[in-house]
Amino acid sequence: MLNLLIDTFFGCSHRNTGFPITPRSKLPRRRFDTYVVCLDCGKEMPYSWEEMRVVSESSKSAPPVAEQVGSLSITK
């Protein structure tokens, strides 16, 4: 709790980031394939090419409903 408070006031602002990186590996590395790295502290943050910005982990949590409905199969 104290560390969170200290990081809030004195932590890295992540303003100095590198170019977005997308690994070429076929194995999924994480939920987000593209990320940027803070050049000051080394923290990796998910990046969205569609939005052209750093995004939170929860912003791309589920595919759109239309995709979910289209993939359902009804059998009797």
C-alpha cells in the first residue's frame, strides 16, 4: 500500500517510450501482441495499432458480440 502511494507521487510517468514492438513468434506471448517499453523504467505496456496509443489491459478483453454470435453453431 505504501509503495503504491509512493509510486503515485514519485514514480515513473512513462512519457519516454520506444517504438511499438510486435514479436514475430507464433506462440502467443501475452494478451496483447504489440507493446511499448518505457525507456526510463523498463515497464512494458500494451499498445493498440487501431487506437495508436497505449491501452489498459482490460480495454480489449472480449471480441465484439457480432463475432461471438457468428461463431455459435446450433445442433439438434
